[in-house]
Amino acid sequence: MADNKIVVNIAGMDYTLVSEKENNEIKQIAAYVDKKIREIDNDKLTRENQLVLASVNIADEMYKILIKHKELREKAKEPIENYPKIKEAYEKLEEENKITKDDFEKSKKDFMESMKK
């Protein structure tokens, strides 16, 4: 895939980013980083401290998401493992249902023919 080159503005400075991601996605990521830095904007902190604090806040969000992802993967483990058995049982019930319907229709037809006689 070709690299996309795009200029984004983060915290008042332009940066040229090169990525395989789509331009719109790069813009959204840059806007998110810009927002997180602006949330920290404080005259009492140096620019460097603002950037570090914004980075720590983003890392904290990412860490929480990773923990949640791990919990969800663990929660999904058993259903994922059981899926093939459940699918097989479902397909068997579908086949049995079709046979039952066919038998019912045949019995219904035979009954109707016997009623005509």
C-alpha cells in the first residue's frame, strides 16, 4: 500500500506525517492528540510538561482499553470455543425440523386424500 503524506496541526505546530493509513484517519488521530494537549493547556506548566502530561493521559486511556480488551477476550473465550458445537447442534436441529415439516406435509396430504375417498 502506498504511504500517505499529510500535514497536520497539533498544538499550533504543523507536522508532516507519513502513514499507510487513510488521510481522514490520520487527521482524526492528530485532532485527538491536539485535543488531549489542549486539555492540559496551563500557563503554570512548561510546554514540555504539558506534552508529557498529555502523553501520560493518552497512555492511561490506552492501558484501560487494553485491560478491558483482555477482560472481554477472556469472557468470550468459552463462547468462542463452544461455537462449533452449538453450530453443529443447530444445523442438526434444522435438518430434523425440515424432516418433521416434510413428514407433516406428507401426512396432511395423505389425510386430505383419505378424506376425499
